[in-house]
Amino acid sequence: MTDTSRDNLFSSPLGKVPAFAFDQAVVDVFPDMISRSVPGYETILAHTGELADRFVQANTHCYDLGCSLGASTMAVRQRIAGRGAKIIAVDNSTAMLSKCKTILEANADSTEVELVHSDICDIEISDASLVVMNFTLQFVPLEQRVALISKIYRGLNPGGCVIISEKLSFEPESLNQLLSELHHGFKRAQGYSDLEISQKRDSIENVLVPETLDSHIQRLRACGFQSASPWFQCFNFCSLVAIK
Ligand code: GEK
């Protein structure tokens, strides 16, 4: 990895820390940022592929909602060759999508991938055997989350699967604090300084709004998913699977 792709966006004192945005500066360091910030990211990607292998049906649609640079799309694509399925990868950041296109073109594969520039709340979901939302729901305004999960439920074929990976919050606050400190310990071990950790936290506050595991499960059930469970958790990061 070259120095230019190392995430040092928050390494100097910024004075007033701006609200986090998925702009070109973030895109340029994104793979390094997400792998040093999200404990279990590689495991979640690998098992997104594993779940794709189990759930993706021939000639159906797979959705990668909040695809960023296409890491989840590629994890799925590697495991579903020859099924005639199509992956629809959606993101509302132009900078992300443009680099994602370059990366996907450099890693050509027989499975068709359609890149869509849109808010995931505005797209149609149909004939889906798999919907992946790896670390994206947390950026959707709280009041839009029920409608989004309901839309996913309606768009999935019976037996279809949604994967939702998220940062979690915890109750009571003392437990939230503990899990958050363990996460910060992980980031320190990955080479982030205390200044970087605290400025990133200020920047992402109010942009990334985490919920409790209970809230996720209850919403999934209320939207129709009777089968829903976390399959992975490390500190305050979790991945859930729900089946229609
Ligand atoms: C991965 N899944 O590497 N509509 C569309 N895109 C959105 C929206 C929205 N409403 N809100 C945020 N995004 C990826 C990682 S990153 C997670 C996902 C993170 C997009 C946003 O532009 C960004 O690309 C992505 O969701 C979240 O497996 O950075 O923590």
C-alpha cells in the first residue's frame, strides 16, 4: 500500500471537525479506512460470499446497497458465477461509484453488475434472492429505515436472504461505553492515534446513527422477517442475517 492510500484524514488537528462525507478524499483511502476501523470486516466480506453461495438462485437479482468500492459485490460475484444472476450495486456517492466502476472493470467476471447512482431509499427491489447492506443502513435517516426494510422484504423472493452489517449501540450507557472503548482499542492497535480516533468520532457523530441489536431484530420482525439473527459480532460491530 502506498502512503497516499493510507487513511490519515484525521491525523492533524482540524479545529472545527467537519461532518463526515463520502467524498473524493474518503474514496482515496477507503479500503484502508474501513479495514482498520471495522473489526471483522474481512470476515464479514468472506461470509457475505458464503451466504451468497447458499442463497443466490439462478436468474435472480442480488442487491449491494451502499456498495462503496464494490468489496461486497466482488465477494458475492466470486461465488455465484454461471448462475445467470445479476448484481445491482447502488450508492449515492458519485466519487465512490466512479472508482467502483474502475475497480470492477479491472476485475472482469461473467456475472453482470449494474451500477446505480441513487439513494437506496429510492430504488426498486424486485426478484431478489439476496440483498446485502454492509454498513449502510446506519447512514440512512432513522425515520426511513422501516420503509427501506419493508421494501427489501417485499422485493425478496420466498427463501431469499438479507445481510445487514452495522455498528451497534448498547444499553445501558455503561455497556455502550465499554464496547466503544474496546473498539477504540482495536483502532489504536491498527495504528490510529488518539487524535485520529477522537476527531473521526466527532466527524461521524449524527452522520452514522447506530441502533441496538434488539431494535434491528424487532424492526426485521415487524417488516415480515420471522427468521432473523446475528451471525457475527465483534465489539460494537455486528452482522445479521434474515430470511423471507
Ligand atoms: C463495503 N458496503 O465495503 N443511499 C445510497 N448509498 C448510501 C446511502 C444512501 N442513502 N447512505 C450511505 N450510502 C461497503 C461499505 S460504506 C460503510 C459501505 C462505511 C453509501 C455511502 O456513500 C458509502 O459508500 C456506503 O453507503 C457506506 O462492503 O463507510 O462505514
